[in-house]
Amino acid sequence: MKIGKFKPEYVSKMDFYLEALDRQKKKDNENPSVGMILCASKDDEVVEYAMSRTMSPMLVAEYKLQLPDKTVLQKKLQELINMPLLEE
């Protein structure tokens, strides 16, 4: 999580962390690790250029400093509770 605007170097840092995690901790039966970069703001074009050559599964998103309305959260929670469980 970053407190400022997205910077392209965040992608290479995340690639490094994901590679280290997969080499040292991932089990053979697990999928590759996924990275998420949360920033206070982002320029979609800069993010696109920064991520255009990376092979790692990664997401860049903006975060909000304010929670959604309580009724929205309650509705989403109820939807999750009512979801059927996926069997392996």
C-alpha cells in the first residue's frame, strides 16, 4: 500500500517480491503468487505502460480513505454469506 500516486518502479519491486515468495514459500501444488499494489491515485496510462512487459499476475488499484455506506457493506456481506462454497 502506497500513500501517494502510483510510480512505475512499484511494478519491478512487486515482481521481485513475488519471485522471492514463489521460490522460497510456494508449494508445488500452488498457483503463482498474485501481487496487489494499492495507491492513493493512479494514471491508467502510466500503469498500462509500467505493466505491459511484466509476466507476474498483478493488480494496481486506487484505495479510498472512506468506507462505503453501512447498508452497502451489510448487503455485500449478506451476498458473501449466501454464496455457495466451492468444492475442490
